[in-house]
Amino acid sequence: MKTAIITGASSGIGLEISKVLVKNEYKVYGFGRDFSKANFQAENFIPVNSDLTQISKMCSKVQQICEEEEVHMLVNNAGVGYFGPHEEQNPKKIQEMVTINLEVPMILTQLLLRDLKRNSGYVINISSVTANKSNTYGCPYGATKAGISNFSKSLFDEVRKYGVKVIVIHPDMTKSNFYRNAYFSED
């Protein structure tokens, strides 16, 4: 059985990806803050309660998984966005977006890359349509998503000769709880 690690697996896109992978006989370690509303249980789905802003704790959990499993897929899905005029953002919100949307995926990829090379595995990064266009009232969010998209392209060039597949997905607005911090909602 192949193993996957997915961030943001307690809801939205990450939870749906987890369900598909479990259905396709993957063992899924799903990282998320709160699984109480996930309403998903499966023998091959292991919820990992984790605050990804606590980098050292996250790294320890991943290293524990790697001691027991060979990881074949990493899905960097967790994301956070705060929207509104840039002057109304604050350092804490900006730092959280940079950490969750950009720093965590780069660190997890680095931690897992040897396994992924050995297994001709996958890195799937969930970016955003905002990565490729102007993002009025979401400047820091758009910048972090442009960063993960560029990281994905560069990583693809670096690791493709080792059989690692790197995929970046640019979803548009998706009905989920992601926009809980926005002054608008998805329609």
C-alpha cells in the first residue's frame, strides 16, 4: 500500500483529496487542526492533529511517519488567506500566510524528497488562480501562491530526472470554509 501525506486534510479540498486517495488504496496521513467536523473515517486515513505554524512539531510528526512508512505522495494543500486592503493587514496575518502557504510546503518537500525520489513519487501543490494574476485586496495571499507556483516549476526542473512528478494546481474559488476570513463569499 502506498502512503500519502496531505496538509489541510480536515476540510475542503484536502479532505476530498484524502477521500479519493483512500478509495484508491493509499494510506493517508492527513494533517489538520480540527477533524471534529470532517465526518470521514476510514481504516487507511490517519488524522494528524497539527498546527502547521509550529514548524518543529510538524517536522517531528513527519519524521515519525517516515520511520514507519515510505512516503509516495505529498499534497501541500493547507492554505490561509486574509483579504482586504493591504493597509488593513497586519504582520501576524501576513506571517501566517507566508508560513502556511509557502514555508510549510517547501519544508515538507525537503523532508520527504529522498523518499519521493526513491519511490518515483509525487509532490502536488495546491496553489490558486491568483498566483498568475493581480490580486487586489489579497496582495500577500496572491504573492504566497505565486511563490508556491514558482517553487513547483523550479522543483519540477530539479527532480524530474529522478522520476519525481511535481504538479501544481490553480483552483478558482471553491465552496469550503476557506473564505471565513474574507469580506466576500464564494458563489
